[in-house]
Amino acid sequence: MNKKPKVLKTKISLDVTDEVNEQLEKMAVQNIKGANKAEVVRNLINEGLAIEGLKNQEQIIRRIIRQEIDNKMDGYMNRIVSICVKGSITSSAAYFLSALALSDFVRPELQANFDQAVKHAKQMAVSYVGLQDDTVEDYLAAGLQKIRRNLNKGGTGYNE
């Protein structure tokens, strides 16, 4: 003889509005299995609890996934930051070395022009950093045209 294990049950009573009561009665009548109103309420409660459980599990799963992604990405992000820092250091060293080396070749009477050229180059570099990728070529071409125009006018190339 197969005996089903006895499920412990606790009896509860609910107060519902007349409208909810009518909806429960309609659901009981429409139920294919011929369930009564009490069974409909039990099923609704079980389904609601299952949905809430899924929502809680979903939040837990999302948290775990986010944590795993963050853990995996941290190494890559640190590497990218390290590369950017190295590039910035190298770029700064090249900038200062170039300015220092070129300043040795500039005649003292042209030193003010050279200082202005260095200042203008730095301003262009700052503007360059803020550009979208698709506008970089246009920006560089426009800058070169401006320098050529000023040189053709007898200027130093960087004057407005």
C-alpha cells in the first residue's frame, strides 16, 4: 500500500470585498477541474508565492552575475588604465623633451613666438582630446590648413 505523506495544513480565513468574492466564484465555475472557491484561492496564493520566489531568485542571480562581471572586468579595466597612464607619461615626456630641444634652437629674439607656438599646440591638443573619432581627421586637416595659410602670409604658422 502506497500511502501519500500527510501534508500539514494550517487553516486561515480571509476577508475579501464582494467584488473579489464574485471574481473568485467566477474563476471556480470556469475552472476545468471543477475546483471550488477555496481551491482557487489556494492555487492563486501558491502561484503568487511562486512568482515572488522567482523574483527573489532573479534578483539574487542578477547580483551574482553583476558581481562576476565586475570581478572579471576589474583586471581588464586596471590594464586599460595602466596603458592610458603609460601613454600619458610617454606623451608628456615627448612634449616636454620636444619643447626643450626646440627651444635650444630658437634665437632669443624669437623666443616669445616659440612660447606662443607651444601654448597654441597645447590648446590644440586639449581640443583634440574632446573630439569624436569621426571628426579627428577634419580637425587635423583644418589645423594644418590654418598653419599653411599663416605661413603663406609671412607669419609663424600658429598666429590667428
